[in-house]
Amino acid sequence: MVSHVPGGVLRGRVAELCGYRQEAGAPRTHRGVPSPWLTVVVSFEEPVRVVEETGVRELGVVLGGLHTEPVLLAHGGRQAGVQIGLSPLGARSLLGVPAGELTGSVLAGEEVLAGVGELRERLVETGGWRARFRLVEEFLLRRARPDPGVADEVVHGWRLLHRTGGAARVEELAEELGWSARYLRRRFREQVGLSPKAAGRVIRFDRARTELRGRLGTGREPCLAEVAHGCGYADQAHLTREFRAMAGLSPLRYLAEEFGPEFRFVQDGEEHGEGG
């Protein structure tokens, strides 16, 4: 995977561009877990297969709003594309609609991003990640519009949630912003897409997931108790409950699914000893 953080006009609106490629592997189902960013996936090869209760949708470009539950995506073993992480604060500027209108949605990209089908064709024909990222940035820059619709208070509250790792309470945010808690919740749902409490949960979960993946990537043990403490959970059991709610799996099962069968359940006994 190759990543790039855009600057200039896109800074703060686009969190990151990630290029990915898997040449061969077994067919599998991937869990698209909650994150603090809206996600656009532009597939180069196999379409993205969104697994839903009513069946499977095959999409060349997928746009996902903020969500608090996993989205199941299937592929046949070969996959390549670019994933774009968009800040909910910049959604209206780049997508033409506020993030609140996309919450929980998984849409064909063409429904919101006019011209993204042509972008996909150009990305397929272009070699090298640097050139592909440049094409994506040019596409987004052409769409960028001034957006006076996001209240300064919502921007400040969103940034405060990030600075505290999702730990800031609604009452604290409301007092900081000079709003009532009820009004704060309403404006957050409209302009971010989640309530402040739900946004905090997603930010904290994303932080914990990143920490666990980082530990495995550097050969360290994924000590759940340490991660829970460092990311602001009450205890390890709290961390496990949140993973089951947002990823559909316990932390260690999630890591095994992401990293494959070579991941050993070094703490399986400890995790199962929590009472399920």
C-alpha cells in the first residue's frame, strides 16, 4: 500500500490517498470498518462487491458515508485501486452534499461524484502511483467549491474530539462552544453525519485499531489491556465490546482476519476469559 497526503486547497478536506494492489490470493470478504472519514474507493480491476442482506452489488467506484457498523466487501483475490479519505467537514465542498446526508450509505460513486467513471478509466490506463495520485488531486480540485455551510463551532468541536482521541464529552464540548448539548447534537448530525458521542466512539475505535495494527507491524504483542488504557477505554472488556459493535469481531479475531492465518492468538485465553 502506498499513501499520499494532499496539500494546498485539499489540505483538511482530504485526509489521505491510498493506493493498493493484491496480485493473487484467495477470495475473501473484507470488513470496511468505521473511521472518521468518508471513503471513496476507485477500483482498477475487479469491481468492489458490496455484500448486503438483499444480495451483492458490484461497483467500480464506491462512496461510503460515516458509519458505526462494518460494511462487508468481497473480492476474488485480485484487487487494485485508490482509496480516498474525505473529511466530513469538507464533504459539501467536494461532493456537493453535507456529510449528514450520506451517513450509513454505501453508494455507487457516480451517484454523487459526476465524472468519477472517467477518472477511473484514466487511472486504469496510467502507470505509477505518483501519476495516479496527481490525477485524483486534479479531479478533486476541479470539484472543490467554497463552503460557508460548516459552522466554526462544529469545526472546533470536531478538532477537539480528534485532539482528545474521542474522549471529550458532549457536555464539555457544548460548554466550550457556548451551545446547548441538544443544539450541538443536532448541528453535528447535520454537518458531520454523527452525533458528538458517536463521532467520539468512531475516533477512539480508529485510534485503537491503528495502534493494534502498528504493534503487529513492528513485531510487538497486541496487548489489549495496554491499548485499551492508552486509547481511553474503561478497560479491556470495554475495548472488546466496541470492536464487536464496530467491526463485528473481537480485536484479536479482527486482526486475524486482516493479517491472515499466520497471526497467532497469543492472548486468546485472556480474551475469552472476559465472559464472551
